[in-house]
Amino acid sequence: MAPTEDGRVAPEGVGLLLSNPAPTRPVSRSMRIGYPCVNEAMDCSSATTFRLASYTEERLLPTVAANLTCLQRLLEWNAAQGLLFFRISSGVVPFGSHPVNTYPWQSHFKAEFKALGDFIRANDMRVSLHPDQFVVLNSPDPDIVRRSIDELIYQGSMLDLMELDGQAKLQIHVGGLYGDRELAISRFAQVHATLPEAVKARVVVENDDRLFSLKDCLHLHELTGVPILFDNFHHECLNHGETMTDALHLAAQTWDQARDGVLMMDYSSQATGERRGKHTDALVDELFRGFLATLEGLDVDMMLEIKDKEASALRAVTILRELGLSPAAPDRPIPPLTLPPDPDAPVKKPRAPKEPKAAVPEGATSKKKPAKNKQPGVSALGDAVDFPTPPAQPQKARAPRKPKPVELVANAAAPATSTQNS
């Protein structure tokens, strides 16, 4: 690696990116900061679901309605706290990309999604989604690729229904290595080219901590133009010698601000005393302040990938305000985290107590049927399903043990101890 004219060190082939520093946003506009998916203190979830085997339209509709109501509450609470970046859960619509879900939920909940989008825009918020690890565009298995694309279409359609522009993103990883790095990257590029334009405009790729570094993602960007969502902690775990400041600027150069918005990034730090790569449970103030200094005025929107979620996000935004990087807290009432029970909600019938099993008389054989030969599992896109268990292999009969020889004891009064030392 050779230094560029401004003294930064860049991986080979990306010096041109560093020669044009990323623009910064005026401090008068907030550096958006937030947390992903779940408010640990709130009494609802925006990703309530049920088993695939229990799927019916009668279960789907109230579940989606409850998830959207909870998502609205989450966004309102965040906005009142000045937390303007939020990662929406992928599970708002249970089995949203699964063939079992044929209900036109997009039209049924069109008004609710639009209301969410109106609120997001009115409060200058930014949102994203992060499909799980089962979305693998560079898989050599065509069926996994097909289902991955279906999942991206489903998640992107929620952002489309909110009428959000291209600054709302779908965050994914490059995928698997499959023994050939260059082929894996090139296979991602080939599949990326086939994505619907509405999906392609939202997809961003995150550098990971084990397989695909920032340098690999920059190579992918050259092939596809996909923006790089930068993860500082992953970069600490896997890099090619780029400083944190240089890495941030390299990633920022892959974003077209007019089309994509400013750089999105994930922030976390190493948990003390844990395996390398484990995220900390709570924000470490000194490390966070130190990281902010490495930005050197770079314009970013930051997602905190920290276990205690909103608690750390509130501490982080307080630090930003102390440093003049975020405006004062909004002057508005903060919505409650818990609500009283809905009096109109249907009352669940209590389950009838199970009858005690009758004791089996001594000497009688039990009539209990053997358990069915199946086990719970998870599909390639995270849906709960029942996979059949392969037929059990017959166990080989054990040969009878040979009796151990009994040693003659010289003193009949002393116990034999040969078996204890065998």
C-alpha cells in the first residue's frame, strides 16, 4: 500500500477515492443515531410472529396490524428522544416472502405503511432493514439465491409502501467464501445485476469481521456500484492496515449523497474478557468519544449495535449534544413505554388443566405411542418449519461383556481390590 498525496494509506486501487474527501454535513443538522429493531423497555414488539404450521389469514392480519402499531409507537418514542435512525425489524409481516403468504397485505395495510412513511419524513428520520444471514446472493445454490431475492423484494416493498426514497436501505453481507474469494465476489456481482431496480437502489453491503473486509467490499463496489455500509468493529477485527479514519473515508466515497444519502455505519466495541468479535453489552463512553474523534468531521448516520439498545442510544446522543454534534432534545412529550391493557382485546381462554396420567400397574407395559419422527428447524430464510428427521440407523447389538476373572484373595478377611485397579 502506498500513501496518497494527502498522506493517507489506502489499499491498492482505491487511492483515487481518498483523493476526493467525503463531504461533511453542517453541524446544525443532527448526526442521526439510533438502535436496531427492539426497544427493550417497551411493552410491544414489531416482529410478533407464529409458526408456519399455524399460518392462516385470520392469524396474519391481526399480527401485522399489531406489529405496525408497535412500530409507530417505537418511531414516536425515538423521535421524542432525538433518536432519528432506526432499523426496522424484518419480521413486520410474518412469512412476508414465503409462498404460503398469498394474502395481498400490501394493499390491505397500504394506509398504515404510508402513515409510517409520513411520520419518518416529517421528523427527518432515517430507517433501514437488515435481512438475516440466510439472505446470500452469492450462494452457488440457485434456490437459495431465488429465496434471497424474494426476501429482498419483500423487505424493499415495505419501504416502497412507506414512500421513502433511496436513502432507506437494505443492509446485507457479501455472503459465503466457498473456497474462492474472487469467484464469490464475482457471483454476487452477477446476481446483483439481475435484481429489480427498486431493490438494487436500496441494497448496501457491510464489511464483515471474518470473510469479506472493507477492501473486498471496495472491489465489489467497483464491479457493481453498491454502497458500502461501514462497520467499525468489523474493521477492527478484519482489515488490511487501513486506519479507522481512512477506512471511513473510503466507505463514504461509495455513497452518492443525492441518491443514497450520507454514509450509514454500524458502531460497537469489543466486550471485555469475551471472545474476539463479541459486541459489548453497553456503550463504553470513553471508546465512543474516541471514535467520534476519528470521524474528523465526516458526515455519517450511526447505528449502535449494542445489547442494551435504546439505553446506550440515549447515552450516545447525550454525548453528541455535549460535543455540539447533535441539537438539543426535542421539546415535546415523550410517549409512554407501556400502555394499559386494551379493554376491547379478546380475552384468551385459559387452557384446561391436563389430567394426571394414570400410574402404570407394576408388571404392566405402557401403551404410550412412540414420539413422531420429526424435529423443529429453520428454513433458509429463517421461517420455523418442521424438517423430517432421517430414518434412525439401526444400532449394532453389543457383544456380551466377558466376565472379569476373579482373583484369588490370599487373606479371606481382606476384600478383593483387583477390579478397582483394572
